[in-house]
Amino acid sequence: GSNINNSLSVLGQVISKLAGGAEKKGLHVPFRQSKLTYLLTDALSGNSVTTMLANISPAQSEADETLSTLRFADSVKKVKTKAQV
């Protein structure tokens, strides 16, 4: 439980920093703070093409969670990688 929450929290921090251009500005991106972000290092900042899928619900009871997911997906969309073939 808590390891998953920590990994998702760190993933949010990494995405936020990458979306803000931290790597290009020479700022630290905390890839090594969780196993999840460490495994995703190449997918998020390296030589790759990465796809983000957002699973959302049309149910009114899940509106807050859906909005949170869409905001996260929007920040992921701002992360740019350059794959070289």
C-alpha cells in the first residue's frame, strides 16, 4: 500500500519537473526516489516514444478522481522526448 502511494507521488513529482523543463535547465529530477520512476527513467526522459493512457470514469461519484487523472495526463502531455531511430 504505502510503497505504491510513495511511487505514484514520486512519479507525479518527476512528471512535474520534466514538464517544467527541469532536465533542460540542468535541475535535478528525482528518478531514483522510487523503483517505479527508476524503471521509467528511459521512457520519460530518454530515447523513446512513450504513450500515456488515462483511464477515467463517466460516473458522477468518480468526478474528483477523473479530474485528477485528466490533470495528471495533461502534465504528462507536456513532457517531450526525442526518439532517434
